[in-house]
Amino acid sequence: MAQARIGETKEQCIERYGNPIKEVKERRICVFTKSGFRISVHFFVNRVDFIQYTKVDSNVITAEESRKLIAKNKENSRYELTTRPTAN
């Protein structure tokens, strides 16, 4: 299961995932892939303050996968589950 942690540095993220597949320096965002997930992280004062998980294959993250991601990563952080709007 993929995981990133709030408060980690870019170097810690690179150690966990390898080099980012994309980096938007002016927005302080790095994108990594691991275990079928795309992990987008935002840095504030050189620490991760936002993590977004999506599936590399664009499938929906299941409720069970969401629970596992939260359990591995929440620590004392606040989190919000969101869903992608669907087209009708």
C-alpha cells in the first residue's frame, strides 16, 4: 500500500518512492508512483502539508483502500475523504 506522511521532507519522500515522475517547482508539488497509486504531495516550508492519492490506472479507489490509506497515514493529522464528481 502506498503511503506518504504529512510533515515529511522532499528527501524523505524520494527515499520512500524514488525520484518524482513530475515536479512543479513553482507550485511546490511532486508526483510519485508506488503500488499502483499516483501520490501527489504539496510542500509548505519544505514539509509535506497535503497528500492526494489517485490510481495510476484511473480506477476508483475503493472504500477498503481508502480505509487502509487513512490508517497508515493519519497519525494526528486531520483528513478529508473526497470523491471525484461523475459526469451525467
